[in-house]
Amino acid sequence: MKVFKYIWMLSIIALFFWACEEEVALDAVSIFPADATINKGDTQQFSATVTDVNGDTVSDATVEWASSDELVATVDEAGLATGVDAGDAAITATADGVSGTASLTVEFSLLDIIPGTWDVVGMEQALLLTTNSTQTAFNMFVKGEGAVSVTGDYTAELTYMFGGESDENETVFNLTEESIWDSDEGALLPMLIIHEIQGETSGMLLVAETSLGDTIFYHVEPAVYDYDASTGILTVPETALLEMETGASSITVSGTLGYTTFDVPAYTATKVDLPFRAEGEESVETTVTFTAEGGFSRVSTSTYEGETEMETGEGSWELESDSCLLMIETYTKSDEPGEMTDTFVICFNMISEDIVNAYFEGNLCEEDVGGDKEYESEAECLADHEQMFALDEGSLVVVTSRDSMVFERQGGSSLARTGHSMGWKRNGDLKSVLRSLKTAYPIR
């Protein structure tokens, strides 16, 4: 009897302590990975870690999974998400009312999207600079900071500047109202030219065009100005210039104008803003057809001043990376005999199933070296571009030329055609413009 009484008392005590022991509340749910990107049709495994208010992991917690948008991605009871369509979805894991969230981006697969017929509806040309140290570069292709004003018998606001110290003894600045990048031919007028040969002579000349179409010149000697090469800022104090032929009229120039600057982080390809260089009244149309089997064909038609030229090509493509194709094309031009072959890589940024951005890239200082090219060595090319953008000597590693295009699928969703039509791979034109600019307008 005493044994049963003892067991009964122990049971009561155990039940008492069990009843008094409170369940520890859950505090957080964390998901790994916190964000992920997959292609449409691919999967991503998520895992959840549940912790209580004491910071201890609760390994036996029941977790429920959910997707914020099942049209973009679904997720099963084990945390395996599947990409359904392009877009963004939040993947949520919940345990006993406590939730954690991860971000999932679903992108189109290039192999799924690219087959079909596309029209090229817009373009942009750009340079990318890569340096071995952080640099502050000058951009002479865009409007500068400030202005040099022309008042008196002729008026103008000069906001673009080209030039600097072209060698140890000579300095030349050319100031205009608009970027020479947009000029098809000839000098842009009005143009203020500041020219100095140290120790010898200096002068300031404004070349302008009258309302009757005549050219008029205003001049003064010596040229009074100040240029800070470290900041790219030119200051012209109030200076009077007389009309050269008769001296019967005069103008006054004054103001401060500096190059627009941009930062180039070390070993980071940094884009140089370049305005589009208009090609007169040229009309260009390009259509490219990709097959799922790895073939493609292209037709480019350009019309200028009533004359039409056609370029046709065909070839093969294969996947170079998740977003790039290696293409081999054999093409002909209506105005040139024979066939030509080109191998290149074209990369894509998919906006939708019907609109993609595409771009060609090339190493400018590898393509333009040797033989009858502009430079004898890559080092010479890099040094020339260092001077053009006022970079430290020896800092420039790579100059990349990029032609970006917008592809619009025929029969698909339309994109507002506000850009410029283009042909195919216009890097040669970009290089020729850069050559002419750096020859005519050395930056320092």
C-alpha cells in the first residue's frame, strides 16, 4: 500500500511541473537564399530556419510555403519554387503565425525567346572605359557645366568645349553652342577659338555666321583666360573682340565653362554618355530571323537621298552564355562584290517575350591596331584615349565599344518607336568619329 501511495505522489509532482512548464514562443523565420533569380521553367529550392524568442533553432516546427504571385512562380510544401513566367514574386514561409520572406525573380530564357523574326527599332552607341584605379574623367561629347556668353553685335551661349593643352607649348580651346557629334560636316558656328603658343603668341577668335549667310570674324590679342587642368574648368574674364575686317562692330565674351565629369571606379567598365550622331536623312531598316535549330538570316536596307542599298546575311548561332550568342555570318552588300564573313558575339537583355535589348561589344584598342589601322600598338591606343578623357597616364586598361539595339518581335507587342533606326554593327562609324574628334580637338 505504501508503494502505491509513493508512486501516486510522484505522479502528482510530475504532472505539476509539466503543467507549469510553458511552451517557448517562436520569434523569427529566415529563408535561404534571401533572393534568387531563375529562368522561366527552372526551379529554386528554398529552406526555412525557425528560431524561438531565446534564439534557439526549432527543428520540428511545421512550415507552410506560399508565393505572392503564382502566375510568376509556384512553391510546393517542401519549399521548391518553379518559374512560371517572367516577373517578381515573394516566397513566404510561415510557422505558427510567424513569417519570413524571400525574393524570387523569374526571367525569360534566351533559348525560349530568341527564335522568331525581329525588327531592329532603335539604337545607341557607347564607349565603356575600364581603369586600374579610380579616376575622374572629362566628357567633351556632352554639354558642359556653365557657359561662356557672347554679347554685343552678335549674341550666343557657348556650352560645349573641346580642347586643352595639345602639347607642352600649345593650348587650343574650341567653344560652340552644340556638340560637334551632331555635325555631318564642316565647323559648327558660332565657334570661339582660344589659341596660345606659350612664349610666343595668343589670341581669341570668334567665327560666326550672319543672318545673310556670310561669315564674320571677331578677334583680340592676347587671349586672357584661365584653365584648371585638374577640374577641366575654363574661365574667360570679360573681354572685348573687334570685327576683323572693318572694326566697326564688337562683341564681349565672358563666363566659366567646365567639362562634365564622371567617375570611373577601378576595374569597373563605365559607360561614357555619347549623344546619337545623326546620319542626315538616312532611313535604315533591319530584320533578323532566328531559327530554333541554330540558324539565322538578316536583311538591312538603307535609303539616303533617294538611293537604296541592301545588305543580306545568313549564318549560324550557338549559346555563348546565358545571355549571349556566338554568331557566324556570311553577308553581301549590294554595292560591293563578293561575300564577307564575320564572327561576333551578341548579348541580350530580355524585357519581355516581344521586346529585347541587344548589344555588340568590341575591344577598341585590339580591333584598331596594326597594318593600316589607326594605331601601331594597343598601348598607343590606350594612351590616346587617356588623353581624350583626361585620365592618369597608365590608368586605362580597356576601351570597349558597344552598339546597343532594341529588337521588336514581328506580330508581337509593339514598342513606341521613339529611337533611331539602324543598320547592323555600327562600331566602325563610332571609331571614325572618335578619331576625327581627338585629331581636331585634343582634350589636353
